[in-house]
Amino acid sequence: MTPPPLINALPARRPSRWAVGALALGFSAYLIYEFAASPNIQWSEVWNYVANGQILAGLGLTLVLTVVCMVVGIIGGVLLAIMKLSRNPVLQSISWCYVLFFRGTPVLVQIIFWFNLSLVFPNIGATPTNQLITPFIAAVLGLGLNEAAYMAEIVRAGIGSVDEGQSEATAASGLTRAQTMRYVVLPQALRAIVPPTGNQFIGMLKTTSLVSVIATQELLTSAQHIYSQNFLTIELLIVASIWYLVATTLATAIQSVIEDRLAAGDRTRRTSDVLAFWRQTLRLDRKISPIDWTLTK
């Protein structure tokens, strides 16, 4: 019996799709050309200030501020998430109120509040508040504590994505609730926590520009100080935008690499290997019980 002839299928033609794409490309090219060819922008000054010492110092402070605030936010978010998932109603209530307050008020208001804390508490102990709450500290408090509220929800969702059977397996292995959270749940929840955390980091890079209202010498404030003297406002804002774009692009690339590694590790890891890691880490020198052996199969 002869096989049926092959069908020479052709994709459907969609001229409207190409027409819309051509219009969008042409409009984008027009906007770029008008912006680049504008006689009111001195591009030579833009390139002169890209590597300016004051701009680079502001960029360095922006990166430091971003990392410090994210560390504060991540640590606080993990603690708040664990409090919210605990069986203690007091801890649950504190976590709920914290997240509600800091997510419900603008971060700019929080930054200004911490900067003016001396109006409420003139002294902290024997030290004037203005000496303790510097612009940098006010920025860390405003951005870091606000970020903790958002990270709490991200961590809570990540913990919720872990199968409850993992906790049951660790309970059968003799691990406490705290050990289960530290060695089992949180490491597995990273797959769900890392992507939004990377987005939060990128957002924090740009949100640091808000601290310019309290004269913290980050990137935008440095650009403002320069253009307040030479009146090259647009040129210096373009310089700041270039560095923000470079920083966010690098952060996005690092985030992609971390996500790929986590995905690869998830594909190759076996349940038996995970249980072996638990035992080696906790040094549980005993034989595997029948229940454990069943769970590893």
C-alpha cells in the first residue's frame, strides 16, 4: 500500500501584521531621530558628564543604597512572612498590621518622616536624633522598611508554593518545625521567590531616586547639583538615565542567570538527594525508617 502524498502546507498570510509592525517601527524611528537631532540637546555635554567624578560617586552610592535596602527588606520580609504563617495570633497580627501600614502609605512620605524624626523624638537616648538619622540612614529606613512589607508577601507566596507533603516528610524524619522551615521549605521556595525579588531589586534601583528630596548624594541628586550650576538640565538627566539603564540591564542579566541555575537544579535534583542533604546537614546518624524510604521512592 502506497503512503499518502505529503501535504505542502503553507502558513497563512497576514499582511495586516506586517503593516502594523512597519508603522510601529517607522514611528519609533521618527521619535528617536527627533530626539537625537534636537538642537536643544547638547549631546557633546552628555558624553562629557557620563564619566564625571561626581556622577560616578552618586552612582556608587545608589548601588550601595540599593543593596543595603534590599538586604534590610529581604531579612525583614522573611521574618514577617514566618510571623504571618506562625500559629501565634499575636505574631500574625503584628505582621498583618506592619504589611498593611507600609504598603498603604507612600514610600516618599515614609522617607520624609524618617528624615524629620527629630520633630517627634528630639533625642534618642543622650544623642540628638539629627546626628543619628543622617540622610543615608533615613533613606535606608524609608526604603528598607517599606521593601520588607512587599518582600513579606513574596516570601509568603513562595513558601505557600512548596508542597505540604515536604513538611510531612520532614516531620516523619524527626525535624522540628523551625528546622523544616530553614532546611526544607525556604530552599525550595527560592524558585518562586527569586524572580519577583529580582524585579524588586530593579525597582529599588530606580526608587532610590526618591531620596533626592532629603539631599542624599545618590545619582539623581548628583545630577541635580551639577545642572543647578550649569543649567544643562536635560543633558544631566539623560546622563542619569543612561546609568540607571546600565545598572538595571546588568541586574536583569544577573537575575536571568540565577533563575536559569535554579531551574536547572530543580530539573536534576532527586527527592532522595534532598532527604540525604537534610540528614547530612542535621547529622541525624540513624538508619532511614520505612516511612522515609517510601517517601524517597
